[in-house]
Amino acid sequence: MWLWIALLFAGWQGWEQVVQKTSSPEREATKVFEVILDAKWHPHRDNDGDSFHLEHGGKVHEFRLYFADCPEKKRHHLNGDRLAEQGRYFGGLSEAETVLVGQRGEAFTRELMSTQPFVVCTKWHKVYNSGRYYAFVIFPDDLDLSAKLVSAGLARIHTGGTTLPDGRDKKAYEQQLKQMEAEARNARRGAWGRL
């Protein structure tokens, strides 16, 4: 709860380490997090559990979560190896099971972001050379979407990481995620329970 309050305060007060800007199609990377308070879920066929479109300031941007990677939600000619890798991570899921986890991850993310308030924190760092930007999505319970997905057994700990918006260390946060993942595995949630 305190993180949520601090982020709201930071966004409203123009806190020294947070930059509040208006959106534009191409954004330059920053060294500090921009806190976006009014982003809304934007339906798009490419949305999935860890990458999605959000509307903010009259523009639509595609964001990709730090730390978490949900399985692919469908099979196509370019992602067979990736699906196999994701299935192995979760203990040897079949391709069909892995795709089902991806579909459940997408539904989980869509439901949360369509029905609950959230804050987006981004430095506008691009994901490879795509039009996507890395971000944290934080909910009023102080958990970010990556943690919620890992805890639900719908994402693996993977992709880029960074120091968190509240100043927590990247490695310490990865350890926290590993603990959440172990709990999800032991409770057989999501992919760990083979659905």
C-alpha cells in the first residue's frame, strides 16, 4: 500500500527522480522512471500476458514487462523453439499446454488491467529494436504485474530487469520473484499444476 501511495504522490508532485511527460509515438529513453497515472488498457490482437497496448495522453504505446515472460498465446512459424523452451522451463509442458498457459496469462493480464487501477512506471527503454517499451505495472496492493503473473504460475522469470521504481535492487527483487515462483510451484498453480 505504501508503494502505491508513494508512486501516486511522486506522480502528482513531480518528485525529483520521476519525470511526468505527455505521450508521443516515439519516446526517448530516460534515466529515471516516468510515472503514468492515467493509462488505460487498449484492446489489440497482439496483447498477451507480458506485452500489451495502453492508451495514455491520446496515444497508444506498447509496453513489455520487466522480469517476466509469459508463454506464447499461439503457435506460428517463428516461435516453435521459443514455445519448446518455455514448456521446458515449466517442467516439460507440451506445446499445446504451453500455449494454453500463454492464453491464460493474456486473460489474467487483460482482466486485471481492465478492472483495477494501476500505475505504469517506465524509462522508455525499447525492447530490442521493436516499438515496445519496458515497464512496471503496479497495483494498489503494491505488487507489480510481473510478480502477480509469476505467483499465479503464468510467467517465468526472464527478460530484462532493472532497479525498481521504489529503489529496490534488481538482484534482491529477482530473489523475491524466485521465492514467489517456488511457492507457485509447490502450490501447483498455473503451469506448475499443468493446468
